[in-house]
Amino acid sequence: MDNLEGMDKFLQTYNLPRVSHEEMKSLYRPITNKEIESVIKNLLTTTTTKNPGPDGVTDEFYQLFKE
């Protein structure tokens, strides 16, 4: 319990931005297929490396297997 109290005290010392109710609703809405397709389509045009992302998969993989 001491860690939680210490964390609360630490966070209260900073004026951190808050997420509004509308922003919160937007963050929790489902991601659409159209959004996913748009990101995959633009992967190779926005990146210059073939290194894998945080999921260990390269952009080329998503491009190749997007169907």
C-alpha cells in the first residue's frame, strides 16, 4: 500500500494533462477494418527500413499477407 501512496504523491507533484470523456470514448472504440487497411497500405511509403516492429513482424509481411 505504501507504493500506491508514494505513486499518488509523486503524480500529484506534476500537472499532467487529463484525458476528456470524449477522448476516452474515442480511445475505447473498436478499430475498423478500414483503418487497419489504410495503415498497412501506407506502411512501406512511410518507413525506410525493413526492421521488424515491436511485434517482430516486418512491414513487408503485412503488405504481402494483408488479404
